[in-house]
Amino acid sequence: MGFFDSLLWPIKVAVAWIMVRAHDVLTWLGMDPAGGWTWLLSIVALVVVIRILLIPLFVRQIKASRGMQLVQPEIQKLQKKYKGKTDPASRQAQQQEMMAIYKEAGTSPFASCLPILAQMPIFFALFRVLASLEAVATGTYARDSIGPLTQDLAAQAESSEIFGASLSSTFLGSDDLAVKFVTAALIIIMSATTLFTQRQLTMKNMPQSALDNPMARQQRMLMYILPLVFAFSGVNFPIGVLVYWSTSNLWSMGQQWFVIRNSPAPGSEAEKAYKDRQARKAKRRGKTLEDDGAAAPGEAGTDTLTIGTSGQRQQPKRNSPRSKRAGGRPAAVSAAGAGEQESEPEPVAEPAPSPSSKSTKPKK
């Protein structure tokens, strides 16, 4: 066992433990313990567990990516301010002001890469677990097992097949047409989901003003370069690793869609669609939506109708000068018709004198 395997050993044991426990549950549910789909679903369960643990980092990534795009106009102004200034003092001042902009926006370039960076050790650990299945199954591995992945379980996983291809097979490492077909299909799925996920984040959830800057153009380039990188490097990945990465991309795509749908960036295409949905929902309930989620203030000298939580019109009221002079209640303002008319104040009845209040004449 080399230095790389020794470095990844704790993560390899954790990966093997999750896979074996998921395999035990699937076997208990009646699936074939040596079946390829049982072990494939064990890898899918590994993805689900890891991605649930990474949800806080994913939320930070969404916010950081949104913030990085929104602060680009300020970054451009800062670059113009220090354009042509190459002395150390100017560079340091530019860097400090740039970090202040990021801090005020609550974002940083590093935060947008957190989920990918956090998954890389797990990705490599799974790669090494699958690559070591044959050695563990034949007893030639440096250790007796990889955590709970014993020799018998490793032999089951090594012999299991999906459409005629084992989970540890690679595109370049096998001449079997079934292996090449399965790996090629998974590479296409992995590259396509990577492209769609990046496009959904950078194009749909960003305002138009944030899309016309150098950083946005770089991200659009990466959006098309990354799938090509995965396509060329995927021919060296075992099928199990391709299953892991494709499933992880599908999870990211769905999770990202949910976040963007319910919390879109201001001014983006997703926000426009969100407001349209809210307006349609309010219309079905007999309500109207204002831009800020509340009734818009009326013009000067006029009263504004508001919509209550019950969906019925609530008539505004104002005090009439005549009603104040008469000492009566404020007159109700009717919104019916083209204009507003004030109702006449109700006459106030004089109280009847009580018997006790009658005056008595003094006796002469």
C-alpha cells in the first residue's frame, strides 16, 4: 500500500463502511447480495449520505456564486481606479479594497468551490477502494480488509456486473464492448449534467448586468471546458466512480434547481419567473401582488385600497373636517365608482333627561 493509500486510509474506511451498510440494507430488502445493481445502489447511497452532509457548504456555494457575480460592477470600478498602477502600495491597497467589497457582500472566491473541494478526497478514496477490490478479493492487499469490506464482500463486488460490465472496469482498461458502452454512456451523462448545472447557476440565476463582465465570461468558458475535461479524464475512471460522479451531479442539479426556484437572485431570469408564479397563485386566490410584497403607497391626497389576509377589500377611512366639527365619528370613504365621496355625518341624538336630572324650584 503506497503513500497515497495510506494518506486516504481513514476516508477509504468511511467510504467502505457506508457502502457495506447500504449493501446490508439492500440485501435485507431482498436484493441479490452479489448483484451489480445492489452494489451500484450502495454507491448511490454513498452519494446521498455525502451530499446531505455537504448541504451547508452547498448553500454557501450558491450564495457565494451569486455574490461574486453581483459585486462585479464594483470590482470593475476598482480595477479602473488602479489601472496602470503597478507599485506595491497600489497593489496592496487594491487588494484590501477588493477584500472589503467581498466582505460587505458576504462572499469570497473560495466559498464557491467548497463543495467540489470537500468531495475530492471522497472521490479519490472511492477510486482507490474500487481499484483495490481485486487485491482484497484475492488476498494480495496490504491489509486483510478495508474497514468492513472483507475479502468475501470484495469478491462479491468485484464479480458483480451492470449490463455485462463490472464496477471496477475502465474504458481504457478493457476491450469488452459492454464495458466501453457503459462507460461511454456514464461519461456522457457526467459531462452533460456538469454543463447543465453550471449553466443553471451562471445563466439563469444571475442578473443581466452581472453577466457582462470578465469574470462572467471566464465562468462561461469554464462552463464548456469542464465537461470536456471530465469527458477526456473519464476514460480512466472505474464505472463505480463514474456512477458516483454522475449521481452527485444529478443531486447538485436538483438541489440547485430547488434553491434557485425558491430564492432567486435579484434581477435574474429566475426571479422574474418566481414573481410570475407568485402573481398567478395570488390571482387564483383573488388577491393582487405588489412588487415589494405589500400594498404600494398611494398618491398624495388619495386613499389606497389594501387587500386583507382574507382576500376581501378593506375600505380606507379618513377624518372629515365636518365630522370633526360635529364631534361625530370619521366618515367612511367609499371606493365604489370613479371617485371618492364622503358620507354626511350622522346626526347626534340629544340624550333624554333623566328624572334625577330635573331641576327643582326653591320653595318660597
